[in-house]
Amino acid sequence: MTIKTKLITLKDKILEMIFPSKIKCILCGKDIPDFTKFFCDSCLEDDIFNNGNRCQKCDTKIKEGNIICDHCKEHKRHFDSCHCPLNYKNMVRQALLKFKSDNARYLAEPFAKLIHQRLIEDNVDYDIIVPVPSHEKTIKKRGYNPAKLLADELGKISSKPVADILCKNVLTKNQKILNYQERQENLQNSIILTDKKQIKNKNVLIVDDIITTSATIEVCASLFVGARNVYACAVARNQL
């Protein structure tokens, strides 16, 4: 390969990075022409966004005219609000399972951008970002903690510090097979806060990949005694 050919190849690679010729939908992988979008037209028709009237605490969809869902009325919350841009179903569910269990780490960046956009829309002011922890055995098996990947990307976008100060020291059962009460009991004493000073008088943002019953973020939020406000976010909300 000549020097001229190498320079042309390098030029093509740089142009491809700046102006990609094939942008793919982050849900289905279909090519899309507009590099400013994350989704193809087909996926956009699939009710992927967590919009409309939502509980001001846990962000689940509720009937028009209501403010708080019945679940949040019945259970005390240690967090102030949740913010999830997508609905956990169909193509969103498939993409998140791929992100969580199939080494699709590249999805962390677009997912974090979606979360960041929702936080701006909801006027959430936070000082520090804290990812929901995974047990070391789970991280070893999977190779990474999805919540930490999201938190790191969100930190880059928002220029806010990421503090990995929650530690999961007990390997618990898979939350998805349990109801709310069982999830609470399953997580009891399984997560600890390793540095209280970092959250004192701060607005804390907890980051997870999916929020279902809010049991996990509730346990995490309960540890942030001394924080000014505690918010939570995730890529998607599993509607109750």
C-alpha cells in the first residue's frame, strides 16, 4: 500500500467517524439515514417512550388527573423522583437485555444520552452520579456492571462526577422472579454505602438500567442519609 493510498484510507476513516454512512437504530439495528436520531421509523411506532401522565415519584404511567400511583401512596419512598425515557417492552426490552447480558456495551452511550435528555426535560439538578452496584461475582460473570457503564457515560455528557460508593456485598436472588415485598427482603442488608462524605448535602442521582418496582433504588436511596435530594434514573420503566 502506497503512502497516498494510506492517506486516502485514513481520510475515509476519519470522515466515516464524523459523518457515518450507516447509522443503525439502537433497538432493531436497521440502518437509518439521520445520524441525529437513535431510532428507525418502525421502532418509533412501537410506543417506546415513557411519556404521558406519570407518577411524580416512581415515573410509572398513571391515569390522567392522578399525581401519585397507588404503590407510592402505600410505600414510603426515600428518593424524590425517578426519570426513565423509555418503556420496558418489546424492542426496548430486547435491546436492554442485549445490553445487560450480551456484552452490547456500545449501547451505554446512546442510552445515557436519552437519560440525560429526560433529566433536562424534567429539570433535575444533581451534583453527583452513583451507579446501582452489582456483586463482584455477577461482574466477573458478565464482565461489567451495566449501571456503571451508564453512569460513566452520563458523567461524560453532564460533566458531573461519578462516585462508585455503593457496594453489593451479598449475592442475592434474581429480582425479576420476585414480587415487591420479596424484592425488598431479598435486598435487605445486601448493599452498603462506602463513603458518606461524598453525598453529604448533595443532590444525588442514582443510575440503574431498568426500574420495575423501584425496590432496588429504594434500598440504595435509603442509605443516602445526609443528602439534600435523591433522584433516580434508568433507561426504561417497566410499567406496573
